[in-house]
Amino acid sequence: MNLTDASPRIAWESHGTSGPRVLMIMGMGMRGRVWRPQVEELRRDHQLITFDNRGVGESEEATGAWGMKDMAGDALAVLDAAGWDRAHVVGVSMGGMIAQELALMAPERLRSLTLIATHAGGPTSRIPPLRGVRGFLQVNLLPPEERFHALAYLLYPADYLRVADRDAIAGRMEEQLGSRPSTSVRIGQLRAVMTHDTRSRLPGLRVPAMTMRSGRDALVSPREQRRLASLLPGDDDVFYDLAGHGLIFQCARAINGRLRRWFACHEPATVSPPSPRPR
């Protein structure tokens, strides 16, 4: 694991040695390693970077007040630390909000932008569906042994859970809840999500952008995901109608294939050379 230089120091990890460069930004309270379904598939012919957001996992907590733009600055610091001038950027949930701010802050650093199960902010985006409100409270307030069940039903539709591999799902839950951020970090992330608003700025974005929407999402309203897609230039919008908020696991094969094709379409004629070995 590598660390950026400036405070808060952000822990990041590289995967793969050649091919298109991709920065992957995770959502609220989750470590970068939760991108495992994408990393395991794409690392064979892509260079990937995952990282822990400030205050999560091995990254330092920040002092004072901070918001979504500050976390976008952290992502930019990771790109700088890796020595990458440009990369494809992929963000899920809160990570998609960070990715929006990064694309607006430094569009010249992005080859493309992929936004998964996220929204553009504003008053109507701040309250998830009722099932999501209940599940979010349970995940954050229940004792550890009961949070696994609550998180599963928050991330996945009930009909998927009835037929899915329960051992695999239990492994995912352990991975996702294995290191819980402090209360102050969780409050900071929630505040950043509640104040996030890129609606007026996204139509002028000059980065190729694709949305991946989940039709059975309990955390980010499908209506708000559709609103985000309508604000972005172009019409690259992929809809997984039976997917919940955990679609990077639930629909991993389809998502990985779509990402692979998307990155290839927005690469220059000569693929980036292998990254230097981290110091």
C-alpha cells in the first residue's frame, strides 16, 4: 500500500502493469478493495488504482470541515502520486459524486468518466427510498453481528438474495464491514453527500461520460440516477433494471465487459506505457 505526501495521507494500491489507466473511487464507508470484482477481471490488461477515501481503511482522517471537493482533491493527489497525467475515472455511489467533482475540477486529467449508481445532488436526491432509509439506519446502528444481514438487504434486491450464493455474499459483507470508519468520518461523509450538488455544472462537462444505473436501488433513487444521466452530454447510459445498489457485484460480468469496451473507445492510438514501480 502506498501513501500520498500531503495531509491527509491517502492510501492507494496499484493493480496490473500495462494497458489503459483507470482510477476507481469507492463509496461511503467502504475501502478501495471493495472494487475486487472489477480489479480481478480488468487487471490482466489494464492498470488500475484503488484507494481508501480519507478516514477510511489505511487513509488518514482529515481535521476540520471538509466536503466532496476536498475528497476530489484527494483523488487528484493519488493521480499525482502515481505519476499519471490522465486516466479513466470510475466512481460508485458517493465515489461517483467525488468523480463528478474531479471531472469538473480537472477535466484535462480524465480520458473518460463512468458514474455508477449515483446522483447529481439537489433537494430531491437527499432522501433515498423508504427501504433505504431503514436499511441505512440499521447498518449504522445495529451491533456488528446484525449488520451483515441489514447490509445485504440494503445492497441487493430480495429476489436476488433468494437465489444467490450465500457464502459469497457473506464474504462480501465481511469485506465491506471489516473496518468501520470513526463516527466523525461517517458524519463527514454523510454531510458531503447531503450537500453535493453538480446539477448546474454537469451540462458543460467536456469529458466523455457514461452512467450505469440500477433499477432496484434502495439507496440512490432510480429517478435521481436517470436525472443525472439526462444532465450529462451524450447518451452513454446503461440500465440494469434488476440490479440493486450493489450492482458492481451483482452485475460484475456485464459491468466489466462494458467498462472494457468503454475504455477502449476512449484510449489514444498508443496505450500508456507501464507505470513506474511505486517508491
